[in-house]
Amino acid sequence: MVCWEISGAQECLLLFRLGTEQLNRIIRLCSCDVVLRSCANPLVPATMSSASPPEKPAASGRDSKGSSLSDISKSKLEDKTSSVENLVDEEPTPFRWLDYLLGRKRDNQPALDAVSTRRSVFDDPALAKHYWPNPDYENLHRFDPDARWTYREEKALVRKIDWRVMLWAAVSFSALNLDRGNLTQANTDNFLPDLKMTTNDYNLGNSVFRLAFLSAELPSQLVSKRLGPDVWIPIQMCAWSIVTMAQFFLKGRTTFLVCRGVLGFIQGGFIPDLILYLSYFYTKNELPLRLSLFWISMNVCTILGSFIAFGVLRMRGILGRAGWRWLFLVEGGITLIVGIATFFMMPPSPTQTKTWFRPKGWFTEREEIIAVSRVLRDDPTKGDMHNRQALTPRKLWRALCDYDLWPLYIIGLMFGIPTSPPAQYLTLSLRNLGFNTFETNLLTIPSAVGTIITMWIIALVSETVDDRAYVSMLEDVWCLPFLIALRALPDKPDPWVFYALATALLSYPYTHPIQVGWCSRNAGGVASRTVNASLYNMFVQASAPAIISSNIYRKDDAPNYRRGNSWLIGICAFNCIILYPGVKAWKNASRDKIWNAMSPVWAGFLDKKQSNDFALMIRPSTDQTADKAETAWLIAIF
């Protein structure tokens, strides 16, 4: 539980039950002077504990029965009284694949008809006014801190959101990957010879695409926050599908590079936009599972794309056109249909699902109240901005200056380099080894299936050990022996030996979803998450299939790319031996430096290594003023 008393947003008295990691995050994020006091301190009643809710404030004479806080002005919020006796203090247990597979049920599982509403800052009238949603917040009319709902109601609502919102988001994401992956499939049908280009031109095209992609990340986020992701996402999809179809008319190197640049600029920012949109509907504990399924759908799309290419490339010769031209036209047309449908499948928010083509909407009034209230209870900062509000330069600069996330950006830059060149050149290498067009497209399917399996397994490992740094490092640990084996192959390797090694390498456990969650957990409010997600993705795009990776395999190193593989081995070893352990050690050292500067009472807490009740007096330091968004996020992470 969390009990706050705020005086002019300058001092906070907290009583909570949490562990070392969360306490450290409070100290670091507040940049404040912290004085630890035991629960026996006169400032806090000794009888108050996390097992019982705080005493209700004195009644103001205003009865809350039959009224909603959505109808009460912010200035009168202090007069509101409500029952907080039946609220849930425990952090909700995230879904765990391992428990699901083993059929394990958690102890003391609540009854489905028990109240599942979690305690939040909105249950204290004196505090709620500091975190009350902005007047122009689009869901304010459905926000009711007095609302209570059961586990049965919440599960039914989340299930409906999964089918209505998450499913179409996965379809939209698959459309992105369908158009991003068709260049690799086009290479199996003499794409480069037909346009009189070399592999160096192919590398340059990938670099131009990714450079444009990452340069559009932040601008796309700014546009998305201004127009709303429900409007901007389908516009992006329709625009890039038209450019994809335009590749049917490619004439040579110049038109190829222009199309790749335009395509990358339009697609840039799509993934953070989509994640921002999903955050309007899900709590922080619900989103990671959906994101893992999100990236699994990417590999499912790769498999479907291979089957589509297997059929469409047989159209070579129709109207005198190459098969790869028809591939761009057909897959671009599929994406255009999905993009047009997305205009009608992405409502702006849980309370804006009713429209002329959907007169009854998706949710009842009761479901809208639950959907809005539970998300704001989980993270009050989501009410700071409405879904058509642009980011201010101040918020943008503050997010950019969050130095604690910089090591994660470095990891985003480096972790995907060892796998990208082998993935980009798989189809070209198989064609050079004698496999025909159709065999090559089918042979790319096993590695996609393998990645789905290993990605799922790595999610099990991550949730079991509750670690992100070392678990994320397993991707590079997996790749290292296979890269060494590829480097050691003879000049004329057996095609099936090469294929076996390449397939095993490309079946690596993709840890990008874990790192996205890692970055999100360390980001701030809605504005900060928007910018930080874009920055992280920019570094990922700058490395994996972009400027760095696209220039490791060169024409003068073909066909075995020994020099390139040597570079990949070195980078992979650096990631495993220095980067991931170094980032973890740096973060631990930063934490220890803060803890060691604390009073001996802190040391006693560290020795216990368990959750205890403490009272903290937090005062912002002289060079920093308390900020609503920052303080609210501290509550959200408890």
C-alpha cells in the first residue's frame, strides 16, 4: 500500500511495503534528500501497516452516494469521501507461461466475484487533486475513483480488449513486417541482376532505408501525439503500401534507393506509435505479455510471407514482368487493404468506440468506467495528456536527458548486429549455393519457426529468474558458436551443412521484446515513454539491419564473408563479455553508491533483503522542483 501526505508538492510522507530495488528507484528518480524513519516514528502511527488501509479522512459532510467524481470539479475533490476498505493492496500477479504450462495456481487466489480494484492515490482526497486527470483528458467523463469491480468483470473486459484491440494491432504489425521482408524474398528471383545492381548496392539500399526509418522515429511520435495514433497509424500504413506497390516500376539503382528512403521514412515510428496506442487500454502488468505475442506475430508473418512469395514469384513472365515485381504489387495491395480497414478498427480510446459505422460501440458504460479507472489507478500519468496533445519541447528535452536509459540505448545499438547480416544474406547465399527460387523461399521457414519457439522459451526463462540483463545477453551467447562455425567453413561448403548452421544461427532467441519492456519500466510518464521508446528503437534501427550491419558483408568478401563473420564474432564476444555485464555492474554500482551514502538504518534494511514497512520523508533538493509527472510515476511502479 501507499499512503501520501503532500504539502505544496514539496514534501511527501510515505508508508509503503516494497523492496530494495523500488526504494533505490525512488531515491534516484527524485534526486532528493531522503531521511529514513521507522514505523515507530511519531510521524507515522505505529499501528499502521501494509496489511491494513490508512484511516479515512474525516467526512466533509458531503455524501458520495449516487455521485461520480467525474461530475465534481477538481476544486471540490477534497470534499469527496469514499470507502477504501475493500481495495486490493497486493500487486497483481503477471501471467506466467511456466505456471500455465505446469497447471500451477497461485496461493490464496481470490474469488472471481471478489473486488479487484487496486488502491491508488485517488483514494486520498487530499492527494488525488494533485493527480487528477487534465480537464481535456478524453476519458474523464468515465473516470470514477469510487467505482469497484470484480475479478470476473475485469477478466471479461481484458479478454474483450484482447480480441477487439490487440488482435488488430497484431494484424497491423504483421502488415509492417510483410512489406519490410519482401526485399529479401525478391532477391531469390534475380532482383539484383534484373536491375543491374551489386550486393554493395543492396547494402546501400538497406542503409538508406534504415537511416530514413530511424530519422523518422521522433518526428513520427510528435505527429502521433498531435493527431492521435488511431489516425496516424492507418495513414502510415496506406502511405507505405502505395510506395511498396510503386516498386513494381523500378528501373535501376536510383529508383531503388529513392523508394527505399521514402519507404523507411514513412514506416519510421510505427512500432512505438502502436505500443503507445496499446498503453491506453492495458496496465503495465498486462502489456509485456501482449508485446511478446506481438513479436511472435512478426515471425508468423515471415512464414506467411514465404508462402506468398512461393506462389507470387511463379508469376514471372506474366505481361513480360519479373516475379519480384508482382511480389511488391501483391503484398503492397494486401497492406493497403489492411491500412484502409485500420481506419475503422482503431478507436481513439476505450470511451470513443461508438461511431456512425459502429453505433453500439464495443463496451458498455460499465465496461468503459472499469477500463478507464483501472488504467489510471495503475498509472495516474496517463491522464496528464489527452490523445491529441502534442509534446512540448520541455518534456522532449527532459526525456532526452534521462541518462539512466543511455546504457540501454547502447545495448539496443549493439545486440542485434551479429544476427542481421546472416539474415539479410540468407536468400542470396542459398541461391549462390545452387538452391532455386522456390526452394530458397521454403528453406527460410524453419528458422522463423525456430525463432518463435526460442523467443517463447526465453520469455519463460526471463519470468522464472526475474532478470533482464543476463537473459537478454543469451541471444548473443546463442549466436557466438554458430558464427564461429560459419567462419570455419571451407571455400566450397556443402550446401546443406551451410544451411543447417545458418538455420540454427537464425533460430536465436529474440530478446528485443524483453529489452523494450526493460526500457519502458525505466521510463517516466506518457511523454517520457513516447520519446524514450523512439530513442531506443532508433538505436536498434541504427545497428541491426541498418548502417552498421548492412556494411559488414561486402562484395569483395563474397561468397563466404570470412572477414565479415570475423567482425561479427568480435562484436558478439564484446556483447557477452563486456557490454551486458558492464551495464549491469554499472547500474549496481550506481545503486550501491546511493545506498552507501545513507544512514546505518538503510544498511539494516539492506541486510534483511526483504520487504518491510518504512516511512520516508522526501524533500526535493534545492536545484530541483517537484514535478507532478515524475512523482506520479513513482506511485505507478509500486
